[in-house]
Amino acid sequence: LPAGARNLELESGLLPGAYENGGNSDGVEFGVFALLPDETKEYLGGWLLNPRDEPAHRGPQSHHVEIPAFPDGTQIIVATNVGPHGDRSWDQSYICNLTFN
């Protein structure tokens, strides 16, 4: 985590093959966490993208996550998890364009 950073901007999404032409993803859950120097993890925010069922979720999606003040040595983790039905067979997700400010 860069010193003084209080915001994370990023894009996430699923590749078209996950939901077009027979792609059958039930969605992907994205989560942002802070890993503190003492190894505790704090949830900062998250979202579910399901472009198969929600056309507005198609293509890159922009996200903003506020970051509270943390001690030096804190790391930020952006993680993915399966959709609501626990099926990861079509979950072709991505995270890109991360910037701290």
C-alpha cells in the first residue's frame, strides 16, 4: 500500500467467453481486503458481476474503494471467488488498471 493512499480505483470484468456463445458463468465475486502487518485481514469492499444474467455487467466495470489509514507494511489484496451457485467452470474474470491515490 503506497504511503498516504486513501483510494483504490480499478476495473474488473468477465471475458465474453464466460457468458456468450454457450458460456455459462453464474458470476464472479470480487473482494478487496487489507492484510495488516500482524496478519489480520480487513474487508474493504466487494461486488458480484454476473454478465450472463445482467447485461449491464458486460465489459470493464469501474470500481472505487476507500482505504482507511493503515500502519506501514499493510498490503492490499484483490481476490475473486465463485458466483452464487458455486460453479467456477466458466469464470474467466480479470482485474486491471489498479491505481492508488
